[in-house]
Amino acid sequence: MAKFNFNFQGILNIKEKLEEQKKIDLGNATKYLTAQQQILIVHKSSLMEKQKEFYIKNGTSMYVKELVELSKAIKYYEEQVKTQSAIVEMAKKKVEEKRKLLVKAVIEKKTYEKLKEIALEEYLKIEELANQKQLDELSSFKVSKRQE
């Protein structure tokens, strides 16, 4: 029995490596998104603290300078939240893009795996027919030998 040789094995190997790379890329993008979301949470928390502090101190006797500083801090954190929200949205889009690329890579790999499976089935059928032919030849040879 001859060895099965899939003509597109090299391509299948490349597709498998591409899929693995796409998985790594998606993992990295997801980690980046998570990190950016954590930063956003920190900025939102800091903003809420400064707003709470401003409202608490606003009703008490306090120096105008302190209120102005708190107001500046609030504006700073509002800007940070706005900027970080944009970064998080870009990271989400990047994750979705990487996910789509991974899905495409998986589909391409599965296509070549299916081709390999079909080629193997065809190979096995041909081998079975060749084995059956050899057995038929052998049995007919034995029958002809007996008749002599």
C-alpha cells in the first residue's frame, strides 16, 4: 500500500499557522481592550470622587481657590474619560476586526481539511480497489493452477 500524499498539505500547514497567529492576535487585542477598559474605570472612579468632593465642599465655607482647583480636576477627568472612551471604542473595533480575521482563517483551514478528508477517502477507495484486484488475480491464479 502506497503512502497517502495530500497535494495541498503545504497550504494546509500554512493555513494552520495563520489560524494560530490570528488566535494570538485576537488574544492580544482582547488583553489590550481589557487594559483600556480598566483605565477607563479608574478615570470614571476618579471623576466621581472629584464630583462628590466638589458637591460636598460646595455647600460649606471653603476657599474659592479650592473650588476652582476641584473644578479643574473635574474637567481634567471628564476629558480623560472622554479620551479613554474613544480608545476603548477603537480597541473594541480592533477586537472585532481580529475576530473576523480569525473566523476567515478558520474557514479557510477547514476548507483544506475537508479537501484532505475527501482526498483521503478517494485514496482509500482506490487502494481498496487495487487490493481487491490483487486478491482476484491471486485467487484466479490459484484456481488456474489447480485446474492444471
